[in-house]
Amino acid sequence: MSFPFSTVTTPSPRITAEDRWKSLRIVSRGDVVYRIVLTAVALVLPAVLVALTLELVVNAWPAIKAFGPGFFTHSTWDPVASRFGALPLIVGTLYSSLVAMLIAVPLALGVAIFLTEFAPRPLRRPVATLVELLAAIPSVIYGLWGIFVLLPLLRDMIWPVVGPALSWLPIFQGVFYGPSVLAGGIILAIMVLPYVAAVSREVLLAVPPAQREAALALGATRWEAVWTVILPYGRTGIAGAVMLGLGRAVGETMAVTMVIGNRHEISASLIQPGYTIAAAIANEFAEASSAMHLSALFYVGLVLFLVTVTVNALARLLVWRVARGSAVGSAAI
Amino acid sequence: MRISRRLVGAFMTGATYTAALLAILPLAAIFGMLVAKGAGSIDWAFFTRSSVPLGETGGGFAHAIAGTLIIVGLACAIGVPVGVGIGIYLAEFGAGRLGWVVRFVADILNGTPSIVIGIFAWTWLVKPMGTFSALAGGAALSVILMPIVARTTEEMVRLVPNSLREAALALGYPRWRTSLQIVARTAGAGIVTGVLVAMARVAGETAPLLFTALGNQYFSTRLTGPMAALPLQIYVYAVGPYEEWRRQAWAGALVLILLVLSLGIAARWVTRGKRAGG
Amino acid sequence: MATRFRSALLALATLAAAPPLTAQSEVRITGAGATFPYPIYSKWVLEYTKARPNIEINYQSIGSGGGIRQFMDRTVQFGATDGPMTDSQITAIRGNVLHIPTVLGAVVPVYNLPGVTGQLRFTSDVLGGIYLGQITRWNDTRIAAANPGVALPDRDVIVIHRSDGSGTTYVWTDYLAKVSADWSRRVGRGTAVNWPVGLGGQGNPGVASTVSRTPGAIGYVELVYALQNRIAYGLVRNRAGNFINATLASTTAAASGAVASLPDTTDFRISITDAAGADTYPIASFTWILLPRQMTDASIARPLLEWLWWATHDGQRFATDLGYAALPTRVVQLIESRLRSISLGGRSVLPANYSGTGARR
């Protein structure tokens, strides 16, 4: 067939590979604009983070200058005398989070293993959804439930039964009023469990099936396969999941302040009231009427921020290493 | 030997079943409580009337419900465009160093305690403006919303098959049009899901609103003044001693959880067709 | 799916644009502060705005500490506190504040002792000892000595105090500082102090609710919170040695001595705890509204002052129903001259011969 308009063939110019690449790169001005706009938008997040850090440091500076590192070793929080020591807050935060993790991690791992190994297939989706639902419940509703259900349950039904047997232990000394580090820890455990469970589940799912099959082929029972092969394989990621949960626990505010007793004091006993950094800020920020009190709250807020940044950074690094940069852990959102 | 190993296996299987049960137990307990204590107090007055003074009856949560809708709406107005933009950036151009930094920052902000974000909004908006405002509350919530929307958008945009992009490029579309019209639109349902999930999360936040929106006994739609919000109102009423207040707190909690749940269900419904159709 | 998104947006927008269910107000006043007078302030707002639907007065009951702080930050238009501002706080805002007393109230010790009927009697030693952590059981001899014939249970005393910055705390600690040298030395007086023992409750409502939920607890609240929630409260022994119940009469009596000797130039920051007199209730206090001497917002200046004038005159009749005592006449007269002295842009907000609004607007 002949093409009526191309009887003359012109020799084609030499098109190099380079030229072809260049022509694919930036085709129109629209692309340049698009990229600039999107980059600017993307810079908003780092800008917010920088602004946040700056504002915390600047406002905490008077307290940092006045108290220095002694802020973390003194226990007196005295607004009248303008002397502030944050040790009870830090201890309270760590103690309640520790209790929460001790309760939540085994349970969450159990749930994750259940969902990936032992649950009958039709049950997996519904149970996973139900566990995720726990993460959807707002903190204030946990607090409401904590005040009116958990505290009376602990104080009036559980403690009178187990108390006499346990009260010789230093961690159970004292009178149990209700509001306590234990109550705070339990509520935190329930709130943190879905996050640890969801990320652990993703981590376990990412373990290559070959590992599991190899263990089973060697004669392991299903549980032995989990315990000796799968869990160790995923241990980095699970560590990351635990760190993520810890990050949530230290920052939780509303539910904690409603059940922990709000007392600036250190006590080894779980059944005594305590205080956390987040709860103290929630209660005192809007009313600190001396500049130093406000600055002390910023100081302690800065500490909380740095702790959560570190814990979260660690968690992300651990989880990313396992899941190779995919958005595993966004499931924990 | 065989038997003891089997026993251990059976025991641990049972243990994981127990763990799952224990995990779901609080869920049932909380929901049961909310329905039992709250359902009876939800009536027409609850949705149409605002606070009344102590000692009077017949008050409602109209101002708090409206306040939450407005403040969450504000958070979305600020946070969704920015978040979606960041997500598209990360998916399209995010392979380099800046992309890594932005992703890292998003995860950090995601894990930042919401009370710290509340302080941030107070310092930058309430103090300079000289007033508590719904705007400051919405801005605080948007800082929580942005990273969530950004990450889910990135995921969704990444899922769009490369063949679609290449087809558009082959047809002569410039990159920006490919990105906006083809890729983003295909990922649209997923992006909406991410937005709805983020909305469900911020609708329940109380701490950032404590020193930004402050609260209001009146029904207000003024963005530059204090505004009531559902979680705030629940908190104030829950710790009070009045039976009337506590009754309303339970009812408010039930309404809040239903709001959060419906956003979650809407999120799944939006992608339901997508998942089946593929 | 894009249409689904669009229709969802539309639905949200319609909801947000829904007409408000009350009339739009032109005058919106925001105040914050003490929980002590919250019941009477919210009653005043309701009664005053009944005839004036274009005025909205939003009072956030966040505690006196919050009231002082927000007032100093100028994030609210009036503050409310029962712990007066300190000299250093007043200097920090260059003296631009007036304390206007609004009612008299009493702080009562509330307790939760199932099985104990009748009102317990507390001496100043007992209250100081309990809050210092020196008296830890209800059947302590010191409590028994003040309550002959009452079978006190052998259980722990659970101390409840305020976790927020509170004027009620100021009144309570002011009293304890006057009657206990130990307390004065170790703790002092203030809206937020370093409590030796106890649990924190948020606001008067928080303390009331914690006490009523915790058997064996003792706390301190403004009288109306004890009455409204039907919590048992005790008699307190005054300086003259009599155990006095917090009533209208005893609260008014507590103020009368101080008021009689009030100079005309007073700034009203007077403490009436531990007053002399046979029938005075020892833990009584004024509660104040904080106003700037020089106002800056023309839209709310006059309505705010008019409301306060009404509250300190006509509004007083609502106070007694709620358990507060009305202001003594001399105090009201002095308040009148203070309110007339407030200026906006160099000129007085209220006219020189102002004498109340009646049923204006």
C-alpha cells in the first residue's frame, strides 16, 4: 500500500538515547509548577514540627534556666513558692505506662497470633475488626467508663477479695481509694492493645510462609512453629509494635486524668494515686497564673514531646526494617 | 513426649483464644454501658437544646454536637487539602531525601500526644488572637489529621497500577495531569476512606480542645469565639456531681461513639465496590 | 465515587449552615473562672438575659486560677475568682483590675461516712491535722473529742483537695494558715498549693463527686455544692469557740465585722475567714469578678457593667435560694462608685447618675 502523503522519505536525524530521556523528563511548565506546589505543601509538615519544637523550647526556657536538670530529680511541685520538680510526673508516666505494657503486650501478641495462626478463617476478619474498634473509642469515653465502671469494680468488688492476700507486697500497700496508678494502667492497656495487636499482626503476616512450612515439615506442632520460628523472625517488628504502643501510652491524657487521682507524689504502690505529665498539663495549663508555673508546664511538655519522638522514631525504624518501607504501621493509625 | 508437646500446643492455642476474648471483653462492656446508660436519655430535646443552668432540667447537647461538626469541618478544610497534597507528593516524588524526611515527620506528628498539639495551637493562635476560638480548635485538630491523611493518601496513590500512568504518559499527558486527573481520581475512593478514618479519630479528641475551643454554653457558629464540642462537654459533665449532668454525659458519649462508628462504616462502604470490582 | 464524596461534602455543609436554634445575639460576653459561684452566676445569666435575648453571657467555670490567668491574658472579658489576685499579679498587669464582690459564700468540710448520722463537728486543729496528714483515721481521739457520743468508724481518712487552681482552695488554705502555725509554715495559702496528702478533684463539682463516691473521704466545697448533691457537711468551731453551721446568718455575720471597718478606698481584697464574733462562720469568703479599670471593647463594655450592676442589686435575691449570702449594703454602695469609675477610651462607661436598668431593652 502506498501512503499518498509520504512519497518522499526524509532521512531521520540521529536520535540518541540521551535525547529520548531528556524528552521524557519535564515536558511542560505545568510539571514544574506542579512539583513546586506539591513540594511546598509537603514542607508544611516539617515546618509544623519545627514550629512545635521551637515554641516548646522557647516557652520552657525560663524554667530550664531556673531549675536545670534538677527539675527531674526534685519531687516538690509548689506553685506558691514557685518551686517545681517533675520527678513525680515522670515516675507516674513511666509507671502507669509500664503497667499498661505488661498487661497489653502479652494479650496483644496473643491476639495477633490468634488472628494469623489459630483462628478459623471465617472468624479472622470479624475478630480483627472488633479489636480495631477498640482503637476507635475516644479517650474521654474510656475515662467515663473508667470512673463509673472500672473504679467501683476494682474498689468494691475485686480489691476486697484479692487485697488481703496481696497487701503485704510493697506494690500493693496502702488504702485503695479507687483512683490509682493501677486503674490508669488498666485503662491504658485497653487503649494501647489494638495498636500493638494490629502492627504485630502485620509483622507476623510479613513472615515468609516458607519459614512456617519448614518448621512444620520438621515436625513442629503449630504452636512450636510460632514460638520457635515465626516469633523470633518477627521480633524486630514486634519490638517496634511494642514501642509504638508505649509511645501512645505515655501521651494519653483524658482517660488517665479521670482515673489516676491527680496527685503529685511518688509511690511504689500501684493502688495509690499518681499523676502523669499529660494529665498535669491538662489540669494546670489553663490556670497557671504565674509565668514560672506556665514555663514549668512547657518544660515538662517538652520532655514528654522528646520522649514520644524518640520512642516513635525507634518504633518506626524497627517496623520499617521488617516491612521494608511499606506503610505497615499505618494500620496502627 | 509427644503428648506433652501436644498438650502444650493445645494449651497455648486456648491461651490465644482467651487473649482474643479478653481483648474484646472491654469493647462489649463499654458499648453495653453506653447503650444501657445513654440510650434512655437521648430524646428530641437532647439534639435541639443547649445547656441550662444548674438545677434546671431539660437541657441538651445541641451546642456540643453542632460545635463538633463545625470544628471537625474546619479541621478537614485545613487538613485535607494539605494532607492529600503531601500524600501525592510522597507517592509521586517522594523517593528522595525530602520524601524520607516528610514521611518520618508525619509518623512523628502522628505519635505526638494531642495535649502537646493543644499547647502548640494555644501558643500560635489563642494567645496572639486574644481569644479562644473554634478556629484554634480546628487548627489543632488539623495538625492531627494531616499526617494520617498524608500517609493513607500516599498508600492509595501508590496502589494505582503503573500501567495506568504509562498509558496516560504515552497518550501525551504531561506528568501533572497524569498525577491529578488519572492517578488521584483512581485513588479517590481510597483517599476518601483515609479522610473519613482521620475524621473519626479527631472527632473524639478532647485534649487539644481544652485550651483552644474552651467550650460554650450557647449554641454558636462563630468561628472566632469559644465553641462547645461533644468530647469537651462529656468530660465536664462526667466529672461533675450532678445526676442530671452525668445522665447527659452518657447520652453524649453514645452519640459520639455512633458518630465515630458511622464515619468508620462510611469509610468501608466507600471502598466496598472497589475491593469487589478490583 | 467522586459524586459520593461530593454529596457527602454537601451534606456536611448543609448541616453546618443550618440556622442556629436560638436567636443570634449581638452582644457576646465571655468570662471564666471560679466554680464556687458558678450556680449563682449561671442563674444570673439566665434571669438577666430572659428579658434581653440579644445578650449572651458565656461563663466558663474552669476554676479561679483559670479565671485569673485568662483575665490577665485578656482572652476573656471578665474573670471570676474567690482567691484575690496577688500584688505581683496586679503589678504584672499594671494595676488595670478591679475586684468587684458579687456574693458571700461559705466553704464547708464535706465527708462520706456511711452509718454516721447527724452533723460532725470539726475544730481547727482537726481540720489542720487531717489536711497535714497527721490525723489519719476517723476514730482518732481528736475527732472523737469534738464529737462526744458519736460512734466514729475505724477507717482511714481519705483527703480530697482541688487539682486545679482554685479560689475555694484559697479560702480553705487561708483559713488553715490563720489557725495553724504548722500549716502556715509548711504549706501556706494560695489557689494551688503543695498538698501534703490527698487526692485531687477537678473543680468544686469534681471534689463533691469524688467525696460522694468514696467512703471515708473528706473534702471542702462551696456550700451550694454540698446542698445540691446532698452530701453531709460538718460544723466548724469558730474563734469564739462555738461550733457553727454554715448558714445565711452565720456567713453574713462573718462579713459584718470586716465590712464595718472597710475604708472607702478599699480594693475589696479582704479576707473574712476566722472572723471574730460569737456566731460567725469561720470559713466564709467574698467572691469577686475581675474587671479592667480601662476597658477596650466598646461593644460589650456597657452591657457587661449593666449586668454586674443588676447582679449586685436585683440579682442578690436569687443568691439566698442557692445558699449564698447577699452582699451587705455598704459593700453595694462602694461597688456602685467603683462601677461608675470604669472607663473606656477616657470616658466613663456608665453615666454619673446611673442607678440601674429596670426593664430596659
